[in-house]
Amino acid sequence: MASNLDGDRLLAVFEALRATHGPQDWWPAQTPFEVMVGAVLTQNTSWTNVEHGLKNLATLGALTAPAILALPEPELADRLRPVGYFNVKARRLRAFCAAYLAHGGLEGLSRLATPELRHRLLAIQGVGPETADDILLYAFDRPVFVVDAYTRRLLSRLGELDGNEGYETIRQGLETALGRDVALFNEYHALIVRHAKEVCRTRPRCGVCCLAELCAGRQG
DNA sequence: TACCAGGAGAAAA
DNA sequence: TTTTCTCATGGT
């Protein structure tokens, strides 16, 4: 079902979200590398927790790959304690930094075509589809739609999914339906997260169902 | 107090 | 191959 998503309907949802929340200007980071670090740290964790961890690293002057790798893993884990899953994430962040440098850093990775870059990101221990796509979209400006739990819930509520689609099926379905538009994908994912956090959380068991209601209202 | 959060990988079935 | 379990702190 996800291979035949309704692009016009999805654009109507986007317009409704943008009218409600305005531009989001994601990702909240100073550099592409900081986007990548944040993408790893935010796995199954609220952004406020991630901010504490990023602040700890910044205080140490450790927001570069060499600086992170220079920290012993136990110390890195201790700095990441506010993030949650700190032992796991210390290991994953070090693996990411090692791969980042091995591939020539930002310059080396930027030279790769999107499919190859995605393949190499997914080969890093601790980088799954969503994290890789966060990095591709927000650090490298590649036209990749980030499919998170909110996106799945929204599409399900809209009746665009039957619930059995895998990550790749949904991602490719969205990219086909919406066209490969970096600016659109950037704002759309940010708006879904913003709406889910600010609006849906105030409505018990809402999920992102009110997005569907919002869209239905716009369409009449 | 209980639940959830911008997942991923390993282990078990 | 698919499902279940583990990782863990901070905010509401």
C-alpha cells in the first residue's frame, strides 16, 4: 500500500502543519557533524536529554570526531549519562566517529552519491535506517524522507498504510509520492515531530491522529 | 508513580 | 525469518 501513497493528500497535511506551526528550520545544531552526533544520541530518547549530553561534550571541546575518539569510552559514557542508554551510545558514537574519519570526514562523505553514502552509514554499528536518513537529510541535504514512529502512526491513521510495511517501503513510497525535495522533507519531518510533541501529547492516546483530523478539516 | 521519548542490535523462538 | 529483550535518563 505504501508504494501508492496519495501525494496530494500528504501535501495537504504538510500545508496544514505549516500553517499551524510555521517554519521549523531543523536540525537544531551548529555543524553537520553535530547533526550526526545528535542523530546517534537521540535514538529512542527525547531531545531535551540529548541537549544535556551535547552540552557536556561541548564543555569538553569534544564536538569533533578526533576529540570524541580521544576520550576513553568510560569517560565518554559518563558525559553521555543524561542522554540515557549511555553505555550503548558511547560505543555507537565512537564507532561512528571512527568510520567518519576513515571515510575522509565531511569532505570525503560529501563526495559520495546518496545510495552509496546511505549504504556506508548503515554499515556503521549503531546506525540504523532512521539515524542514517536523519544524517542524510539534515547533515548532507540529501532528498531522503525520515520515517519515524510518528510518521508511521500518521500514515496509518490516514489509512495510507496497512501496518505491515517495512521502513524501506514507506520511505520509498513517500519519496515517490512527494518527489525528491530536500526542503519539503526537511520541514515535513520536523513538523510531524513538533506537532506530535506539542499537540498530540496533550490528547491522551492521540498519537498523531489529530494530524489526520487536521487534514480532513482542510479538505472539507 | 507510571509512562513515554526524534532506535538499534542481540538473543530467542 | 520473525519476535522479544535490552539498553537508561529526564520530563510530564
